[in-house]
Amino acid sequence: MQTVVGVRFKKAGKIYYFDPGQIKLAAGDNVIVETARGLEFGAVVIGPRAVGEERIVSPLKPVLRKATLADQEKVKDNEAKEKEAFTVCEQKIAAHGLPMNLVDVEYTFDVNKIIFYFTAEGRIDFRELVKDLAAIFRTRIELRQIGVRDEAKMMGGVGCCGRGLCCATFLGDFEPVSIRMAKEQNLSLNPTKISGICGRLMCCLKYESDCYGGCCKKVIAPAVGAEVVTVEGEGKVAAVNPQKKIAVVVLNSGGNIDVPWEEVVEKE
């Protein structure tokens, strides 16, 4: 077992483990750590705890120190510079006539690198653009092409539920979402109703997938459209509720009734 702290560098970003060493840390503390990109400013979101070696990506890097007021001021300065760099980059993209959409700009804490995130339909030859940006900012430049889900996570927004996007508020990682999940939950397969603002299937389809799958495996649900016999008479299954294990049956004699799955018998 190894004592670690979980550090996040962006809101709703992925959590990375670091070795706190002899530094006393708690959730909410700001820290300076060394990453593959250089020195970074992050926030402790998981206080010190012991985790198994299998959950640690080696080598486990140490927390260098708690962030000072000077460090926090530097982060604010970098954020101001990011806005300026965004404007400059957009101007250079237009000058080169490149078919790309700039999404975000990120300075590393030590300004060792500036990362420009963009979306595009295909591959872009941005070598001349990189040369121009390097000449202006006098540091390492990286242009990183991202997908539409990452773009939505960076830009943020409001989902059809009226709340902030899950990916931009609390989801650290994207999980695979399939159309099968929508089918299991008896949702409309209309793409406009089950897709997020990114145009991909909504992440929230995953939330109840295990529950629906578990219910359907334990008890065999009657098929929608099947002719069945109930205590109230014969009819046809109009809908099923996997969580409540109830079938809505339209009776041949008229009217609808809710019947537990185990009380529904399909006609042979």
C-alpha cells in the first residue's frame, strides 16, 4: 500500500495520484507538482489515503510544495496571458487560411509550454502556424486536435435537463455509451432526443444502464407487443418498466392496467 493524494488540474478534470511525502495536505489545498509537462498548479481533491500498488501509475511523482500566494498570483497572470494568446492565435489561423476552430489555450504553470486546443474536420498542416506562434511567444508550442466531446467539456454549457453539462462539471473521464443503453431504458431512439450538445450520445445514458441490465437479467421481462394473459383478462403489452418490474397491458376488453412481470403469462 502507498499513501497518495489525488490532484486535479482542471475543473472536472482527471484525478492523478501524487506522493505527499512529509507534507501535511488535506482536500482543498493547492499544490505544486511535477508532471510530464513540467511544473503544474493543482488542487487536492482526495486527501491522503492508502491505495494498492495496482492503482498507481509508476513512477509516482512527489508533491513539491503547497502553493503560495505568489503561485496563485502567477496562475492568474497565466490565465490573462491565455486570453491574449487565444486572440493572437485566431488572427494567425485566419492569416494562414487554416480550416480549424480554436477552442482553448493553456499555459503550463512554469510557462515552459503553451498548448492550443482546436477542432477540425481532418488533418491540418499547421507547421507554419507553429513557427509563427513560437516566434511570438518564445517558448514551446503544441497544437492539439481534440474531438467534439472534449470541446463540449472545455466550453461547457447547459444540457436538455437544464443543468450544466456533466462532462464540464464533474465527469473526470468519458465512458463508452452505446445505443443499446437507450434501448434498454425504453427511450426514444430519435438522435435529437438522446444526443448531447456535442452531437454524441448523452453521457447520462450510462448512469442507469447497470440498474436496467441487472433487473432484466434477474427477471425475464415480457416483450413489448406480446399477447398475454393477466388476472384481469387477455391483452397486449404496451410498455415495460424494468426498475419497477411492471408491464403496462392494454386489455382486449378495454383499458390499461399495470401488472407485475411475474403475473404476466404470454399466450402460446
